[in-house]
Amino acid sequence: MKAVAEALGVARSNLVLRVQSTPTDAPARRGPYFKRTDEALLARIRVVTEERASYGYRRVTPLLNRQLASEGQPRVNPKRVYRMMRAAGLLLARHTGKPTRTHEGKVAPLKSNLRWCSDSFEIRCWNGERVQVAFSLDCCDREAMRFVATTESLTGELVRDLMAETLEARFGAGCRRTPHPIEWLTDNGPPYTALETREFGASLGLLIRTTQAYSPESNGMAESFVKSLKRDYVHLARLDSAEVVLQQLPAWFADYNTIHPHKALKMRSPREFRLANSPH
């Protein structure tokens, strides 16, 4: 039997089953797999997905494991979470979008405070008002360091305020220049390319870098942050008016920095990653 199985390239158990069964025998099928603790874990998963409807199993898993670890219970495998969420119909629809261009550049540095990126986006309120938001992001730890928001057009003055606030957020209040050169990566929007903005950034010790023309994907890390913020916060929140949105913005950024699991950070939040990699 072994020689036959090797010659055919099949398992011996398959041949044994075929020999012992009759043509009318139907192959035995295993029923749904489950564990005794699945029901309790699924209840925890439902709490997470009800609060964060845009989270799939990959980001639900670290949040669930944080709860279990705080209670001294063993962690669960992402595959188990996937199985339970699939059985309960809690999985997200699979994304099928394809990028229009391929960008091979490496944006993420090996340490924090080597390259920062910035971008802006718009939030449309239900009453027709609009909120313009600009933010700064560290390309290593992915922390959204600071943001500015306005109901008017985004100006170079606001971008310069963002630069100064970002500097103080990372190096302390009253800091007027970076301890070492830091790249400041943005697109080619007028508030970023204005001469006053470029000169002000250089005076702070920032190395002004802009993306190629008509290529916003070159600032992909900032673009990805915008997508995450809109998907996980903006699209799930009340947007009655600009005032309501402005009141919620600080909580959104704080939640992203302290709770949001990030795939590039091994499913840790930006603050968790910074804490784990900060010198002692």
C-alpha cells in the first residue's frame, strides 16, 4: 500500500478509505469546530465590533488580547477569532481595490523623529458645513502628533502653527529648533509649498520634502492615516455640524494614538510602540 501511495502521490489513509468503502458510502464529514470557551469570547468580540464597526478580525484580536491579559487569561490566536467572527457573520467585506500606481520607495525610517509627514483632509457635515484638518505624523511610530482644524480654507499660517506645535510635542514646550535635522514630507498643496512655510520649517530644523507632481501616493503614510481616520471614526460618528465635529476631533486622535492597532507596528498602537522602543 505504501509503494502504491508513493507512486500515485496520495496519502495512504486516502487509499485505505477507498478500499474499505463501497461505492454507495458517502465520505464522513467533520461538523463545525468549536471550543467550550467560544461563546464567552464571542460575547467579548461583539462588544468590540459594536463599538468599532469598521474593525476586522486582525484588529479585533489585539484588543481582545489586551482585555484577556489584564485579567490574567491566556491570549487567543487570530485564526480562532477569524473562525468565530466568520461563523457569527461579523467579518468585513473583502477589499478588492487596486492601486493605480506602484510606489517602491521606503518611507518608514528605523527610528522616531527622523521623518515626519503631513497632509490635510476635509470632513463634510450633515448641515453642509465643512471642516478642514491638517495633521503631522511620525513615519516610524505612526503617532499623529498634532493637528489643526478650521471651518475656513487651510492656510500656510495654520501649517506653520502645526509645525511649531509638533516640535513642542516631541521635544518639549519652548523648543524652537530640532536637535537634529528631520525630514518634513508633504504633497504640493499651496499651504505647504508657500515660501513663508518653507522658510519657517527650515528655521525649525526641518528638511522640507515634497512629493512628485500629480503623485499623492508618494505620501502614502499620510494618505493611509486619512483613510483610517475616516473609516474608523468620521464615518461612524455624528456629523451634525462643524461645531460637533470640532468637539470630537481630539478624542479621535487620542483614540488612534492609544488604542488603534497598527499592522506595521505588530498590531500595537503608536503609543504602545513608542513606549516599547523608548530608551530606559
